[in-house]
Amino acid sequence: PCPQSGYTVAVMNVGAPAAGMNAAVRATVRIGLIHGHRMLAVHDGFEGLAFGLVTPCPVWGHLASLWGPHSGQAHPEGFPLPRTLPKKYFEEISANISKYGIHGLVIIGGFEAFVGGLELVEGRARFEELCIPLCIIPATVSNNVPGSDFSIGTDTALNTITTTCDLIKQSAGGTKRRVFIIETMGGFCGYLATMAGLAAGADAAYIFEEPFSSRDLQANVDHLTEKMKTTVKRGLVLRNERCNENYTTDFIYNLYSEEGKGIFDCRKNVLGHMQQGGCPTPFDRNFGTKMGAKAVAWITGKIKECSRHGRIFANTADSACLLGMRKRSLVFQPIAELRQQTDFEHRIPKEQWWLRLRPILKILAKYNIELDTSETAHLEHLTRKVLVPEATL
């Protein structure tokens, strides 16, 4: 057994399920046990923390049976995931943090986890018990958490959508001149629609971040009409579920059906919740495992840093962080700083890196458009360090 640290760390899942969540939980718990912490599992999200649904994590050997083979999303024995936010339960949550002696909190989830973390930080002023280090690991199929280029579960969702789009396109093998309109998930975030469009070779992908009008729809119909005259006699159009409240999937289907009469026929498909799960891809499992391990290492350091005479008191901004992937590195960012980068009404980050890939989508679908995916960067001159041989020292 590992030497005990005397600290207690709780793990919770918040929001909708995402493939790879359990890999993150498993890594968090096991690395926590290696650090000598007492690990607690909080069931039912923030509500569970308020009502005391807290259980000690199974010992090392049992973990494999609980999270190993089903390293996907919420395992039946894992955590069900309600979306309640902590604000209305501050008193009960504070009492339970004190009762169970929790010194650190790892929250795995999507946008709700981020908002919940922000609320806990706000509550620190009134409740001293909330002054503990907390770390958020983004896990959502929508990929809409600010501060991270990728979230756990997005890769699996994208694989599912692309595979389904391929199957749907193949179904048109026996028929000529057919256009498929497919609706993807993601709330207001158009990541899944854009990336699946790139991967599956879509003719158009309608998303909220890039407003479109009836003229754009008409242009797409004209484009497909021209396409049907060539050797490729099938089309694929993707639509993000909340890209426009008036141009619904039914509306676009009806428009395409009417405008394409005699030229092509239409079929529509709403992919639904199959996108949330299945077996996680290797990327998501790896990503979840790395994130879990990194989060525990960070929280261990923070607990030691904030420890004063056996008590933990953390009220600085950098003691509540979100662990996100920024370009090629995993970075801990104070969630208070991420507040400015967030559009809370639509639950998306204000700036999204993948929007620069949209022109490629249009070019591959043979639209006349200018391509600019460049990022302006400031070049710095590198100075080479000269190594002095040890003998001369």
C-alpha cells in the first residue's frame, strides 16, 4: 500500500455522458491512490454532493472491474449525471465538504461543469469550506468548453457521425440523384457539423457561428443541381441542431425537395443520441487518462501549497483551474480568467479555432471561395546556448 498523505480528493461527473469519461475517472482515482490520498466518488453531480451521495472509491483491484472494460461514458455502476448547478445548494455542499473532509475536487464534465466551477468560486466569499483547490476536466461531445481545443468524447462522436454519414451515402448506391440532409448534435456549437462535413465530404454544413440566409440555401440548391449533371449523383448536407431556429431540418428538407423536383430527391436523418457513446476511440481513452493523471498531480501540489497548520485554505484564482488542451500542450487555466472568453447565452467560447477550417469545406465541395486558414504569428529569434565542456569548469 502507498504511504498515506492524509488528504481526501473527491471526483464527480457533471452533465451529459461522453465517451472516455470513465477512463478519466479511473486514471484520477488510481493516480490519487498512488499519491496516498483517500479518494471519494460523488454520485449525481452537484446534487449528490449536496445530499451526501458520496462513497469511498473502490480499492485498487476493484477499479478494473468498475471502469476498465467499460471505459466509455457513464457505466451503470459509475455515476448518473444530472445537470443541477451548485448555487442553490451552497450550504448543503459546504456542510458535506466539511463532513467528509474533502481537501480537493476534480469535476469531469461539459459546459455545466465549467459553470458549476465558476459558481463554487463565487461561493468562496460566503462559505469557507468551498476554499479548496478544484480542477475541471472538459468532457463533452459538443466540444464547447472554453479554454480547451478538444474535449473528452468529441473524437468518438465525430467517428460515429462520419461512419454514419458514409453508410447513409452508400445507401444511395442503387439510386441516382439523391441528397441527404443530416442533423448533428452539439447545441449552438458547430464543431461536430463542420468536422464531420470535412471528413465525410459534405456539400454544405450549416452552423450557428456562421449565419446563413435564404440566399445561401438557394446557392447550395443551385450548386447541387449543377452537381447532379456530373458523374457524382449524390449530395450530403449537414445541419447543426441549433444553427437557426427558423431554418429547421424539416424546413431545409422541404426547400431542397421542392427546388430539386425532377432533378434530385431528398432524404433527411436526425442522428440523435447515438453520437454520445459507444466504445471510446483510443484518442479519447488516452486523452481521458492523461487528463485524469495531470489533474491529480496538479491538485496534490495545490493542496500542499494551500495547507496551513493542517487546514486547507485556497481562495486565489489559480486554485480553481480548467485543464485544457491548447494547441499541443495541456494547460491549467484559472476559470475566472476564462469567463471573459465565454458566450454564456449560447454556451460556447467566443473564439473557436476550427472556424478557420470552414473555407476548406467549401473548396472541397467546389465552391468559388478564397482560402485563408493562416494564423499571423510573431517570429522570435532563437539564441543558441553554447555548452561548455565539464573539463573546463
